[in-house]
Amino acid sequence: MVEIYWLQRIGALSCMFNVMWIFATVVVGCFLLISPMAIEIIKENNITNQAKKVAKTLAAIFIVGVIGSIITPSTKEMYAIYGLGGTIDYIKSNDKAKQLPDKVVDALTRYVDSIEKEDKDNENN
């Protein structure tokens, strides 16, 4: 049960990273739309240092958000990783499960052969 909780939390973390880089992109996009006015206001009020700090902060938020989004899997991906990983570990450790693919192939071969025989018998009649 604890594993499912952490799968959900890591999925939420992935969502938070997505929100971070989208937020930074929207803020920069809005700034670019009003940039002629904003640049004049920044120069008139002599707040270039503060504007640089804001730009650096937005760049850091964007970079962390993008890297976090790339590295952190979503909840759906975490469930797939957890489920497939457990299944693969089980198959590797269980001798009967290792033999299963061979038996399935043999059974399918026999089934297809029986269908072919029935088709031939139907054609002869």
C-alpha cells in the first residue's frame, strides 16, 4: 500500500514540474507582449537589477521544471514501471513461468495444425 502512495506522490511531483515550466513560459510570453512598455518602465525607474533577478529566477524555474518533467515519470508511467517490474522479477525467479512461453508456443502450434487438418478434411468432403 505504501508503494501506491509513493507512486501517486511522484506523479504529483511530475505535475508540479509541468506547472513550473508552463508558468515561467507564460510569464515570459506576457513580458514579450508588453516588452516595449516594460523596457521603458524598467529604464525610467532604474530597476534593471531587479528585472535581471526576476529574469534569472524565471530562467531557473523554467530549467528546473523542464528537467524535472523529463526525469520524473507521471503516475500512469509509474504504475506501468511498478507493474511490469514486478512481473518481470516474478518471471525471472519462477521456473514454471520461464517454461510457460515455450508451452504456449507448442500449444498454439498444435492448435494451428489441427485447424489446418480440419480445413483439409473439409476440402476433401
